[in-house]
Amino acid sequence: MSDVAIEAIPAVETPLRRFIADYCANRLALAALVVVLVLALLSLLAPWIAPQNPYDLTQISIFDNMLKPGERSMDGNLFVLGTDEQGRDMLSAMLYGLKMSLFVGAASTAMGLAVGVSLGVTAAYFGGRIDAAIMRLVDLQLSFPAILIALILLAVLGKGVDKVILALTLVQWAYYARTVRGNALVERRREYIEAAQCLALPRSRIIFRHLLPNCMAPLIVIATVQVAHAISLEATLSFLGVGVPITEPSLGLLISNGYKYILSGKYWVSLFPGLLLLFTILTINLVGDHLRDLLNPRLKT
């Protein structure tokens, strides 16, 4: 075959390649995705790139407390974002806090997704009393504010990172259950499900190999947005003093620690963690919004 004939053959456009091309066409969404990846990378590398470990007592000094941004300590160390009341470097504390916030948000979302998808697809496939029982439980949970449920659960469970993740999991699963049930009810009536049932395939294989994969598109969008929601919920709980412990701080706890100093002019203790939290939630939401537009062509403008 000649070179001219080879060049005339058009490149095969796979769904993945088309999806990447559509995503890159939106500069704002692409920039938000890059920022989210950079923030995640910075949080993972926090133990190596942070100027100090802000929770190692051998690396901090009480004499360096409340230094202004850009001020140096007596030892000559430069604190770009200043220090808090315990002499901890705010930049280092923010990197460690970002790591905790992203971990809690991602872990609780993943667990909530697993629980909600399992119950939702079970309700749609079996129907009857199982469907009624699961959906009444979903309706009951969604009738209460998420922050109220989380506060009640943490009042019973106590403090701890694992307790916060469990509470946020129990808060989020209902969103996924209702969404996947609605999609699964539509897919359950399609020919490929009826064919699988006629072939006497195991129910577990029909649900997890055939039914569930065709219901995942909207769940990806919801999960992305719910990560930002979980981060904001965790920050609220930590700000109220019922979230993560002080030995494993998040951005919300850093904001809470500096809140009492705002009126005295020491704004940086709360301002910089608050801006980082706002920026993180904003960029994750932008990524989720653009995913929603791509996965649902009717929403494209």
C-alpha cells in the first residue's frame, strides 16, 4: 500500500479520545482539572516538600508563635505564610491539612458510593418489599439535613478520622442509592437483561456485570461533586470541634484554631487555610460540572 493511501485512511476516533478532546476544549474545566491534580500531588508529597512537620514537637518553637507572613524567626527561618499560636509554619500546616481534607473527602465518597450503589441496584433489580424498604430508608435520610445527621452520629461515635469517614459515608450513600435505582429501573427492562435472565445467568453476574456498568455515568458526576461536599462537611464538623482530632488536623480545624485571632489582626491563621479550602472545593465542583455536561449531551450549550 502506498504512502498516499496510508495517509488517506482516517484515524479511528475512540470514545475515550473523543471524551478527552471534548474535555480539553473547555479551558476553564481543563485548568480546574490540572489544579485539582496539582493539589492532590502536593498533599501526597506534604511530608517531603513541607518546610517542617508542624506536628513534630522537635521541629517547632513556641518563640516563633504568631509571626507575620514573610517574617523570619530568631534562627533565620523564613515563614512565607507566617506561624500560628504554637509556632507552627502555616504553609506546612496547610499542606498537611489539605492531605487530611482530601483523604476524608475521597474515602467517605468511595465508601458511600459502594454502599449506595449496592443498595440502589438491589432495590431496582428485586423490587417489591426490598425496594420499598430501601427507598423508605433513603427518603427518611434525605428528609434531614446532612450536617445534622453527621453531628448526631459523631456525638455517638466520638472523635477520630475513622469516625468522621464513617459518619460522612452514612450521610452520602442515599444520594447514590436513589440515582442508581432510577437508572437501573430503566436498564432492567432492556433486552440484554432479559436475555441474560433467559440464559439463567446468576443474579450477581447480571447485576454487577451487565446492569451496574450501564448505570455508572451519572454516578461519576455525583461522586465528583460529593467529594467537594464531603470536604466542606468535614471542615464544618472540624470547625465546630466534633471532627478530626487536633493531632490529625484538616483545613477546617486550622480555620477553627485561628478564628479567635481574627479580630486581633492576626488574620493569616484562618485566612490562608480558608482560601485554600475555598479554592479546593471550587475547582472540584468545576471538574464535576464539566463532567456532567460531557456525560449528558442534553446539557451542552
